[in-house]
Amino acid sequence: MAAPLEAGRVWRAAAIAGAVAGAIAATGAHYALKRFEPASAPPPIAVVDFGQVVADLPKDDSAPQTVNHRMARVREAVKKLTDAGYLVLDGQAVLGAPEANYVPAELVR
């Protein structure tokens, strides 16, 4: 049978075990909280209404070329917005957004 431990040694062992357990818990909590915090702010949003962009096209034989040219310009505008950090959404898929988020059709025609 083992010899009984001195009271001082028991308290010292308990204090060391408590300190180690506290350090482990603090490290785990720090890691968990850091992992779940958002990486950055959400990107700004730009809404482009493609329907409005092509709605005023002429209804003649040049329409396919005009539509292709206009859609190429829209794709260029969307690329510029994306490169600037914007999340670009199609206006026909948006149920509601502040008016300030809509890109005027004149800017992408």
C-alpha cells in the first residue's frame, strides 16, 4: 500500500492540475471563438437589371447584332464590378433591394 501523501503535496498537485486544465480550456475556447468569427465584412452588392438593359432595343433585322453587342458591354460592366469587389446580382432574381444598389441601365448599355 502507498504511503499517505502530505497535505502540502496534495494541494500543490491539485493547483498544477487546475492550472493545466484552465490553460487547455482557455486555448480551446480561443480557437473555437476565432474559428467562428466572420473573416471579413460582406461584399457590397450591385443589382443589374438585364431585362431593362435590352428592353429598348430596336425591333428590326439588326437586333441580333445589337443584342450581342449590348450583352458584351453588360458582361464587361459586370466584370469591372466583380473585380472591384462587388457581388453582382440579376435584377430579375432580386425580390427587393435598396434603390442605391441598382446599377442604372445607362451605365451598362
